[in-house]
Amino acid sequence: MHYMTQPPREVRAPAAARNRGRLQSLAMIAVFDAGGPLALYALLRSEGLSAVTSLVLSGIFPALGVAIKFSRDRRVDAIGVLVLAGIAVGSLLGLLSGNARLVLIEGSVPTAVFGVVCLGSLWSGRPLMYRMAVEFIGADTPRGREFESLWQYEQFRRVFRVMTIVWGVAYLAEAAARVVIVEITSTGTALAISKVMPYAVAGLLVAWMITYGNWSRRRGERVAAQAAATQATPETGVHWQRPDGRE
């Protein structure tokens, strides 16, 4: 009966595609965002190049990663544009000043911009985290349309406003922390931390968001159940009495 334990081929195919996509994304991060720049910086420094030159050249890997993603997806990635802008500005300042710390600070630019955009979106019609959730789910899908319909509820709107505030403040704090780290540590240490910190911060935020989202959903379900019970009691005329005769 082995065949009964196998999911249908049409179910296995999308799952395999998703797993393959996750592996490709992890490989891109490991090679172009973390491992590649660190390895190239260490190699160039061991060959006698200056810290500024080594840092500027190590930015080739993140820039190449953005280019590969663009060629694969055939669309402009806003985060990728910010990364490229930060690399260009940091490289230019570093080469003109000869200061390696200015090259490292470029990583704080897209982080700070994202934090400001998050907080600024609170004054728009929809906060940024809600827009990103709709984009992730797919606005044209049945699930996406159902998700968008929930915006009419105040509790739902409040959840995404809180999420957007937390993400905005966290990213501004990360940008400030990266500047401090650049100022008080060595170039190599600051580079290593700058490659790991964004993923650590994002991981913590995602974990918090999932926990907070689940808590908010359960709270909303309890409130809805209580409201339904309150509305149903007068209509049905049910008078509940405990078995011992007390109300």
C-alpha cells in the first residue's frame, strides 16, 4: 500500500518548486550577501590591498546578487535599488576620503531608509507591512481578496499599524547600532557583523510578528465569540441555568 502514502503529483510539484526556491534564496544570501564579501575582503587584505580598496571590491558580490535577481525576476526590486545606492555612495565616499569606516556605514543607509518608510507609511491609507503582506499573498488571488476585505475591521488595522511601528523602530535602531559598531570595532569585525546583523534582526522581527499575529487572531476570535453570544441570547430567549439550580 505504499502508493497510498504518496501525495498526488500535482501536489508534490508545487511543494518541490517552493523548496527549490527556498534553497536558491538561501544560497544567494550565503554567497552574495555574506560569505562572498567576507571571503573576498579577507583575500584582498592578505594580498596587501588597503582596507578601503578591499571593502569597495567586496561590494561586487552584493551588487552582482541584485543584478542576478533582477535578470531572474524581470522586475525592479526596491530593496535591491537601495542596496546598490548604498554601495555606490559608500564606495564613493570611501575612495574620496580614504576612510574605510565610511564604506562600512553605507550598509546603514538602506536600513534607515526602510525604517523611515515604515513609520512614514502610517500616515498613508495603508501601512507598509500591510502592503507587503498583500503583495506576498497575492492581491489577485482568492486568499488575497479575502485578506484585503479584513481591512474594514479596526482590530485588524491596529495589528498592522503596530507591526509597522515595531519594524520601523527596529530598523532605525539597527541602523544606529551598525554605525556605533563601525566606530568602535575593527574594519574586519564591523564587516562581519554588518553581514550577519540584518538577518538576525529580520529573524527576530519575523518571530515576534508571527507570535503577535497569532495572539491577535485568538483575541479577535474571543471577542467575536463573545459578541455573537451577547447578540444571540436576547433573540433566542434562552435562560441558562446550572444543574444545581443557580443561575
